Amino acid sequence: MTRFLLFLLLCSTAKAAAIQRIWLSFQRAEPTHLTVNWETAQPGDSEVSFGTSAALGGKAAKAELVTLHHVEIPIPEKDVTYHYQVRSGTETSAVHTFKGIPSQALRIAVVGDWGFAQPDLATLIKDDVHVLMTAGDNVGSLHQKGREGTKAFSALIDSQPELFRSTPFMPVLGNHDREIRSRGPKPPPEAVYDVEATAYRELFALPGNEWNWTLAFPEFAARFIALDLEHISDMGSTWQTGHPFDAASPQLTWYRQQIEPPRPGHTITLQNERNATMRGQLKGEWGRLFQQGTAVITGFGYFAERAMVDGFPYYNTALKGDGARYPDPKSAFFASEHSYILLTFKPKVPMQIEIKSLTGKVLDQQSVPGK
């Protein structure tokens, strides 16, 4: 009987410690290393075996016992397929793959408003992108029953397991990604949003302080800058969602350092506020800084749009594209379509930006030269 109880205990522990989900990200400002992330129900150590074939060969490990695992591996080889496998305790995953950084054409997709969509991503998956980024509102809230806190982001990963374990994911914050209680008709006594984005920063392993980050691909002279901008009219109330953006704010100082002077190539800014609202802030200072780069992409509205200001493109994209229509005053293209943005970079040539519908139609296409 004692042996039987011990057997049941061991089986129960093994089941509880099973690897539940795996996703990939970059934790450095350049993709010299990739971070493999996974969760386990019970604390365990963290080990990733990896290589450019199914034979693997390389290893990276952490001895600390945790339920949320983040392990970096070097990815120096270009134009290869990497294989990897994760282990915690006695639990080992299958061998999975991801694409190494290319040398000829880099494809990056940007999506918005995933938290309010149940998208069919077959077209995006067919585009075979190297990195998947967002423009905010990755989840609907952090207080839905059964999806509180980090569980909301875990559910997002569970919705597309193969995509997340084969494509590095670089999210940007929206207000819903830190909504810890219902908003209500007027600001309540207590804060509705977690400004510090605790759950988001706990689950994801991103560069910098994670609510602002940069990621550069030097071979393509391409760089992305993530800002924490959303519902800026609520600043100072219990509806405040993100970090300050005023003239004395660390965020503005940081962004100015990233964007000035303009760097050669392509600099894409990702944020979650309405473009027309944000570029007018501080007497147009935010707009002036935006236009030191190459383009701005937001996920604020539920539609697809490209606006042009003095030849500079501002984009809006949403996986849920059937919301209220309120075009940018400088709108040059507008469609009520479920969409994403596909950016293609090649060395020493203009960047290609496409707004694509989830049915595969190219809604808008632009060729944008670098600075």
C-alpha cells in the first residue's frame, strides 16, 4: 500500500510539473540571442537544448526552481533553422524549430487588438514572418474569471501554440493589457489599471524596462521602438493607464534619445494611442519626434488605416477591424477590415509596408525609403 501511494504521488507530481506552453522572444536590443519561455505548474529548473539540426548539441540552463522559465540561447547563424527542446525536472518537450535571422529579406508582422478578436491567422502564418510584434491590447483585461493577471497572457499563447513556439513574439502595451478591474462609467476611488504592468512584465521577457523597448536588426538598418502611450486623456485620474509622456517625463527623454539624431535606415515606432491625437501633444513635439523615424504604427482603432503627414506614414491596424469609423484628418487609406501589417526589409532598398486583410488581400502597399 505504501509503494502504491508513493507511485500515485510521483505520477501526480510529474503531471503537475508538465510543461504547459512555450513561446519565444528577444530580451536584448539586438537579436544576437533568443529567449525561450515556458511555464510549469510546479517549480522546476530550466534547460534548453538547441542547435541547427535535430541533433541539438548546445545547452543553456538555470538551476533556480521557478514556474515561469526564461532561458536565453545564442543564435549567431544566419539563414538556418534552429531546433530546440526545453526541460524542467523530468519533463521534456518535443523538439521545436524557429527561423534564424535572415540575410536577404526580413519579414515582420504587426497586429493590434488581439484581445478583442478570435482571428484566423492562416494568411499571416503563410507569410512566414521572422518576428511577430503588436501595437497593444493583446488581451481584453486582467480580471476576467479564470484569466486573472498572467493567466490572460497565458491564454493568448495557448490560442496559437505552434505560432508562438516557432516565431519570436514582441508585444507592446495597450490599456487593456493592464486593466485589473472594470473601468465603469466614471473614475472610481481605486486605480483601474496597473500602470507598472506587473503581469505583462512578469510573463514576457523583453528588452529594457519592457514597457519601453527597442529591437534593431543592423544588417537591414531596421529598428523598432516601443512606447507606452494609450488613453492619454485619462492621465492623472484613476483611469490612468500608462506612464507619463509630458515634457519632463522619463518616457519622452528616453524616446528623444532613441530617435535623435535620425539614424540611417528605417525606424518604426509602435504605440497604442490614436496617431492624430498623439502627434499633436506638447505643441507638436511628439509629432516632430515621430517623424524623425520612418513610420508609426498603432492599434488604437478597430480599422485599417494609413495617414500621411508631410510625406510621413502613420498606420492603424486591428485584428478586429469592424469597429467605429473615425478616420485620421490626414487619412490616405481607410478600410473596415480585420487586418495586420507586414513589413519587408532588404539590405539597402526601401522598406515595403503592406496592410493585409486576414483573407489575404493586400489592402494598401507602400515603398518607404530609409533616412
